[in-house]
Amino acid sequence: MISHDFFMMGRRKKSKPGRRPVLLFWLTVVVLAIPNIALCVTEQMTLAANVTNVLLPVSVVWLLMTLSRRPGKITLLLSPLLFIAAFQLVLLYLFGHSIIAVDMFLNIVTTNPGEAFELLNNLLPAIAIVVVLYIPILVMAIISLRRKDLLPSEFVGRQRRMALIAVAVGVASLGVTYAVDREYRAKIQLYPVNVGYNLVLAVERTKATADYFKTSSAFRFNAKPTHPDNAREVYVLVIGETARACSFGLYGYGRETTPLLERNRNVVTFTNVFTQSNTTHKSVPMLMSAASAQDHHRIYREKGIITAFKEAGFHTVFISNQLPNHSFIDFFGKEADEWVFIKEKATEKDNVADSDMLPMVKSVLDKGRNKELIVLHTYGSHFNYRERYPASDAVFKPDDASEAKFSNRASLVNAYDNSIRSTDRFLHDVITLLDRTEVMSAMLYTSDHGENIFDDGRRLFLHASPAPSIYELYVPFIIWTSDTYRRNYAQEANALLINRHKSVTNSESAFHTMLGLAGIETPVRNDSLSVASRKFRPSDRMYLDDHDEPVPVNKILRDKQDFVLMRKIEAGK
Ligand SMILES: [Zn+2]
């Protein structure tokens, strides 16, 4: 309709010379206002914040449009805002809430495949809206500029006066909002100021990451071994991918997804464990270092757990079944004496099985070194689930409908459960390899985050959305110890049993627990965070938000369904 009217007006140019630029003037104002109006509905803000968030930005755009008699020029100058508005509307369509996050900007500039954009199939309607709303305006602006369309000067003068009054009212409204809403901060809540702020943070974070080797070069753990030099010991940290505790038989799930681990009496299952991030590239670095949501900035100054073990005399190996992505996962992994990203060499990159890492683990163990640390980064249960296991291993069927649709839920759950069985087998095989060495050894397995599989009325799917659900945060955390280990270090083994039902955060505890199990002392080690210590104390449950700040988990969870499940987990049901 818009373009039809536009061309009609083109033909009537002589009779009504001012109408076409006036239309462009108003269309730009209206179209740029759409995200502000939509965010009033999707974001849980106070009335004052909502009024300000529409009044102030809209009146500023209105005023900007009066800065020239050529509306095409101003509209084109505002085109970055048009792109941001389009991006914002697509996100609202996709997630139902939240502004463009720092992480989303980072996903655009890095080679990180961008977990937030895995739902591309579902984006078509949103992209259609954007094309219909925003592309015609840009086309109109270009045509208008070429035709040298001018707004009538009396129109511009009148609109400028009215817009100035509106801006003044908007500023007053902002003042009122700050006065009545104590939590309001324009850089967090006022669109598009908040998107601009996130863009600045993304640039700062990119720079801090690029400078990491400089800012961390002098760092030392000053780690020392306390276990005897001549005793052979092997420790394995297995980092899972997209494994949610509530789909594990070990955690009371109604299906036999973990039959092998359940039969192993030397496995201690921690029943009440949350993670601090629902994205791989933020969660895994916290598992591999002392940084957590509470003190995340230290990640730019310190090194990872592999260096702590190295300083204490361990040989270290990092094997990953994920692609390197220039994040801290790579930085910390490459601290190892030997490291490999097995997927990099594969031709069909999506289907490399975690079990392909087992022969490498075996050959490391066959070397018979006295002190060994192996860190395995798996691909676990990452979507597309049915590619995570061979079709012949499928126990739960049908598992072939893999399109991200609610109507496929049964099939998706079957495939997901099969992938957990595959992880069960993988962990069992790692344990078997360790067991065969008959030395002191321990394996800690946890997952970076969980997953949504259309679990309730919210119909959430996958992970990494700006606001996590409890299905993304409740993760498995298990520790296996060898007989020889328990004979020699009964205190640590007993502590595991004492702590297994306590509230644990894997992002905080994986690092300190590994050091505790291996008897590595460093001023960085904190036994109140180690579940292998009787000094363990549950800390406040926090989440690492998009601005890398800690937020209490019960503030980041949004819905009733989350709190119902949280109470069940805490009650041990
Ligand atoms: Zn992940």
C-alpha cells in the first residue's frame, strides 16, 4: 500500500508538490517508533518508564527529521537506527522479550556461529515484516533524494517547534521516571540508548579479549603439588554440551538415559547444581578457570586450570570436539602441553562423535606419565540431536522429525534422550579407560548449560536466549573416583558424599574441586567452593548477565514454571 500510494503521489507531483516528502517525514518517525511501542509490551517496566521510552525517543526522531528540508537525507542518515529497529523486532519475534544483547553484536563480529541465531528457520515471518516495513522507506528516501524533494519550509518550522516541545516533555518524563522508579537506568532500559550502550560494551570486550595475552602474561598460580611425587595420578575434566540434568536417569528422569553411570557405584551425583550462563562461550571459560559471575573480570588477567596443573608438575592435554572460536575456551585449552580440536580436521564437521576422542585419551594414558590432566570438551547433546549418535544406537523412537516445531516435540525429546545415552556411554568409556590404569584417578563431568525442548506452555526451544529458563541452568555434575584414589584420599572422597545434595554452582566449583581432588595448592584455590572439601559452603546462586555482571538467579528467571521446578530441585524431588 505504501509504495502504491507513493507512486500515485509521484504522478500527482504538480498538483500536490509537498505530499510525498511529508509522507516520508512521517513514515520515518512512525516506523522508528515501532520497537519502542513493542518493548512497552514485552519488557516488564513501570508505567513511567514506558511513557518515557516512547515519548523521548520518538520526539527526538521527530526533531531530527526537521533538521533539513530534504527528508530523504535525514532518513538515510538515520538508516543505522532503521537497521537496529529491524534487528530488534526480529529478536522480539524470536524470544518474545529483551533488547539486542552485547553477545549478539559479538556473534556478528566473531566467527562464533552465534547460538542465538540457530533458529533461523523460524525467522522467516519476522524477516518478512522487516522487509515490508523498513526496505520501502530506504527506497523512498533514495528516490526522494534523487528527485530533490523538499518539505515546505512552513511545515518544517511548525514541526520543529512542536517537536521541541515534545522533547522537553520527554526530558521531563525522564526526570519523573528516575524519581519514581529507583531501578530505572536509561542505558539499560531506554531504547535505542541501551542498544548503543551494548554496542560500546561489545567493542570494549572485543578489545579486552584481543589484549588477553598481554594482560595475563605475568600471571602465575604459584601452584604446588601436595601428593607424593612418585604416585601416579590422572585427572579428567569432561565439559558437557547442552546436557540438562532433568533428562538424566541419574537425576530421576523417568527414562533409562544413563543406565551405565547409574550402575557405577563410584560415581557421586550432585543433585542441586546450576550453571551461571546459558551460552557455551561464556560458561566453558568459567568451568576452566577461577572466574565466575561474581568476579568475572579476573578472566582477563588470569590463566586457566590447565596452567595451574602444569605449574604443579602435571602433563596436560586438551581435546575438543568443537570448533575453535577465538574465545577463552581456545585460550585456556591451548595452555595445555598437547591440544587438538578434532572437528577442525574433519570433513563433515557436524557429525564428529565425542567417542572419537577416546582413542586419543587411551594413547595419552598408555604413555604412563606420573602426573596427567586431561580436559575433554564434548559436543554432547547440541542440536541437531539426532546427529549426536549413530542411528543404530537409537533407543527412543521415532527420532527423525528434527525441525524446530512444537508439533515435533515427541521426536525431538526422543532424539535428545538418545544423545544423553550417548553421553552416558562416553563417560562410561572414559571411566573404564581410567579404571584399567589402576592408579589414583578422578573424573569430573558437568555441562556448560542445559536446554529447552518445548517443555511447557512457553514453548521454549534450545538455549542461549537473553533470559534463561531453569531448563537451561539446571545441569548434571558428577564425580567418579578410582578405588586407589579413595584409599589414599578418603577425606576428599567423603567430602564428595557429604556435599552431594548441597546447592552447587558448577561455574564456581569445577575449578576449585579439580584442584582439591588433585591436591594442588595455590593462593587462588578456595576450598569453600570445592565439593571435595569439608569446608565447602553453598554460595548465593548467581547468573552472569549480558553485561558480565552477577544477577541473582531468582531475578533472572522470569516465569512461574521456573520457580515450580526450582523448588522441586531444592527439595530433592
Ligand atoms: Zn553450550
